[in-house]
Amino acid sequence: MKVESASSSSSSSGTIAHGPADYMTNPFTIRHGRRYLRDPTVPYPLPVDLPELHRQNLRTLMLMQVFGKPFCSPFLEDRPPKKILEIACGSALWSSACHDYLARSGISDASFTGLDIAPLAPDLNQRGINWRFVQHDLRRSPLPFPDGEFDLVFVKDTCFWAATAGLKVDPLSEPLRLVKPGGALEVWDSDYTIRTLLPYPPIAPSIADQDQEQAELTATYTTAPGTPFTVAQNPYLQDYNSWVEKALDKRRLTAVPCALVGLVFSGEPESLGSVGSRRMAIPFGEVRWEREGVGGNYLDTRKRGRRQLSTSGLMAAVKEDGKQLRPSTLNANQAALRRTALLTMVQMIESLEPMLKEASGKTQSEWDRWWAGMTTDLLEQKGTASGECLEIGAWWGQKQ
């Protein structure tokens, strides 16, 4: 895909806007055998090579399966967006999936713009998508678009929110400026650190019925500030948590971006209406207390008169006294989703290896032994049976 400078004529192929010319025109470097952004002032901690893009794509597909669609803003169902901006678009898989979702709903003329610091996305015009890419450093304001340009501005899994935490700026103000009145701003993110979900958590307050049913269908859990968690029980994930917190703190980043995004959205009462969120926990595999069930006798619950939901003839979930219970045996789709959550977590640890190894103080041989033990324990020995999970969230609001 051709990328043009902002001073030249812009086209649907792409535009460069702002930023040090050298880093923008030659943004990549090789370190530790992987490709990274070359600008040393960029706090983004992950590589930008093909393995990491594949991991992010897998995570995006998983999140869309958990949420049931590519956006959660409920008011967009009655007013589908026609002009959409994806901030920190990466490979632009989300834009492509959102286009397909809207096309299935009869919206075939939606246009998509991707914004990122480096050109990683393919030219989606070749897929018949009305697409343009704009290269821009998110730390530089203003973003290169006029006020009210888009019906939907979408941000997913980016350190942009974390990187602005130490600045005296509102991280929502500039993305929100680009949203048309009545349009939506939506953010998806996931935490770096891992916690353990305690047995039978209560249903999240004010969760819509269809969202709770989606959680039951996917064998995931809706969460809220009062959801009972404890620290990771797996010793390898305990190691990882301590190292990632230390490494990200050194870079002035947060290991829990979900908490940060939630606080930012809750502080926008004047500029945003219809603010909402969905917080979810995805266990990394079969959980011991799910298998054992209530009193160790889960499969007898139908005899006790509790409400059942059925998916493809299989028992999918039981709810009792406002608690979330899940099947003692996962179906193939549910098991695959949890395996994907675990795989993308292990792959992220691999992508973060240089800074985690530094934080751990380990030599390369010591790290290699730890890595071998960790992957064996998590991927082969059901090391997350206590309930360790990936915590994700979606937040949205409607421009006033």
C-alpha cells in the first residue's frame, strides 16, 4: 500500500500526518531478533512483526466472539455507523470484520479510516472496502481530522490510554472531538496482569439479558468492581505478574488498562451520554470448581429445579440466586475460546520477553528454563485450573 506525505495530495491509499519525518518514513528496527518501532520515545512495549500481529488478530477475533459482534454500543444497532475511524488500527482486522458485519446487515457503503504510527495494515480497498490509512503519532495533537468527522471512533488494545495516564490531558477529548453528535466512541482493552476468578461469581449488575446470555453461550463471566477475584495461584503466572508490573511501571505504563479506561469514561458526564461498559473474564481452560459444581454434584442441578439454558442440545449454563454457573463439560466452541485466551496470553509473554527477562534479573539460560517450565505447565498440565483468567472490557458513550 502506497503511503503519501501530508504535504502531498491525499488518496484512499494512505497519508502521513505529523511526527518526526525520519521515524515516520523509516519506523522500524530489529532488536532481539524481532521488529520494533524505532522511535525510542514511543512507550509501546510490544514488537510489530508478523508473529505479534497474528497474536493480536487472534485476540481480536476472540473478543468479537465473546462480545458477539464488532462493537458493543447498543444505540448503534438502530443507527448503524457509515463513517468509521479505527485508532491504532494495526493490521486493520477489526475494520475488515466490522465492514463484513455491517454488510450482512445491509450497510454496504460504510467507509473506514485506519490511524496508526506505522503502516501495518494491508490496502483493504483490494477487498472492496472503502478504506484509507493515515500515519500519525497518537501522542501528537490534534489528530489529523476535522471535528465531527466520524459516526464511530473505535480504539482497541493499545497502550495509548496507559501512555497518557501521566499527562495532564484528557485522553478522551481528542478522539471524542472527531465523533459526530449522536455518534459513538468505543474502547476495548485487556489487562496485562492475571487474577484468579473465585467460584460462582454473581451476575454483573445492570447487565442486559442478551449480554448475559452471550456470556453463558461462550462460557465466560460478566464482571464488575464487586466480582470476587484473588491473586493468580499458578506460580509461573505469579512470576509473570511481578515482572510485568515492574517492567511497565518503569516505562510509566499500567498493567491494568481496563481500570484506567473505566475511570476515564466515568469522568466524562458532560460530553458523553449513554455511557456503558461490559467487563468480562475468560478462564484459561477447564476450572476445577466448574467441574466439581455446587457441592461437587453439578450434573444433578436439573433435579433441583434451577433454570437451564441449552445450546445445540448441550447444557450451557445454570443460574441460581444471581450467581453465574457454567457447564461441568465445555462444548468444543467454549473450550476453543478458552484455549485461544490462554494461547494469546502465552504468546504475549513471548513478545514481552526482553523486558520481562530484564525485570526478572534472569540470565538467558535461566529464562529459557523458566519459559520451558511455564509453557509445559500452562499448555500441557492444566496449570490454570484454579480459575486464572483474561480480563477484558468494552466501554462506550454517545457524543452529546
